[in-house]
Amino acid sequence: MVGPAAAAGTEGTAGPRYDESPIVQVRDLSVFYSRTPALSGVNLDVYRHEIFGIIGPANSGKTSFLRALNRMDAFNPAMDVQGSVRINGKDINDWRNEYALRSRIGVVFPLPVGLPLTVYENVAFSPRLRGIRQKEKLDEVVERCLTRAALWDEVKDRLDSLGSLLSGGQQQRLTIARALAQEPELLLLDEFSIAVDPVTTMRIEDVLRELRTELTIVLVTNLVQQARRLADRTAFFLMGDLVEIGETEDLFEGKVKDERTTGYIEGRYG
């Protein structure tokens, strides 16, 4: 069954349709750090080819949710994840290791974290790990991913320069290109626009609109209007609880189940 995405694009144009079959199924998910709760009993599905927005004030559990999806607790002894997360019907703990899981999940963090490599090698790193060695094939992957991240035209003449020499906005798009080089089914973005200017933010948003035809995106943002521009559905987290999920335009038009959602969207707190 296919349902219409409610998120409005520019000038109120409805976004593309998404497939109402879940790629992510979360049941009774709780996250603790050294026994301090960060997320409590979350239940939700993320559908294929949608942009799923997550909003909420600081310390509401948004980033912890992303970390749990990507099994980052494997590298943080203080992080305890309870409950069930299934990707494509398979429990994430049943993957042979967290690296195999991450080959299907791309992550972009708030601040661009580039590898200490050239622009070319930043993007080629993951394909090389998958066994791709032919330069012609690597060239094709690098150009395709940089183009999809709206960066190719700006860096095609300096692929041998260090990625760290790019501007902040370019480095953020480079991290997106690097994530796309994994050929993920799921892309997790955590406050991707926090360190880039508004013009670059809008360029990245255009990239994300195009990418959702190929993969599924989970977008954590503190910018409620960004969620409105991009997300098909939006979840509101508060103090570690999932308050509600709804079609994005419904939430912004006041069709909410909990008045705390309206209060946050209208800027009365947070």
C-alpha cells in the first residue's frame, strides 16, 4: 500500500509518495548512559523512501535514537540499549557484527568529520573496503557520489587536495558523499546544518529530496521549519519520550494528539 507524503515542499507542493512498508521497526526501545535514562520505551516504524523527521528540545533522546539504530553502543561501554530494532525485518543484533550493519546504514553527524585523506580518497575509502580496486570503477563511484551530494562541480579539479581544506559546507557535503559511497539503504542525519550557512543548508536539502527516491532518510533537526520543508512524517521527542508521530503538515496545522507538540512547534518552549 502506498500513501501520500504529507510534507509540503516549496510553495505548498506535496512531496513524493512513499511506500508504507517499514524498513525500520522499533519496539520498546530504551537507552541508558551509566544507568541514566536517555530514551524510554519508544515504538515506531520508518517507511521506505520517506524522510522521517525527528524534532524536540535538547536532551530529548533524538541523537540517542540514531545511535541505537546504528549499534553505537558497541563502542560505548556506558551506553545500554534495551528493546528491539529491526532493519528489513532482521534484528540489528543478529548481524554478524556492527560493521556489516553499518555497510547498510550511512550516518552524517552535526559537524563534518572528514578522514585525513584527499577528497577522492574520502569517497573511495568505503568502496575500497568492499574490494573495489579498479581505478576506472573507483573514479565512477567517486564522481557519482560527489554529484549526488551536489559537490562534484566544485571539487572535480582538486580531488587530490585534502578534504579538510574544503569549506565547512563543502566538508559537510563530502561526508554525505562518503556515506553514499557505502550504497546504504538507510541514511541517518543528525543536525547536518548546524555548522553550515543557510545557502548551503538549502542546497543539502535539495540533495535530500532527490535522494529519498533511492533510499530512506531519518533526519534529526532542531529546526522545526526544516522538518516541515523536508519530512514526510515527523516524530516529536521530549525528555526521552516519544510524544507523538504524525504526517508533518498535520502537526504543523495543529492536528496533534498532545498539546506539548504544538507548544514546541510554536516555540513556547525548547
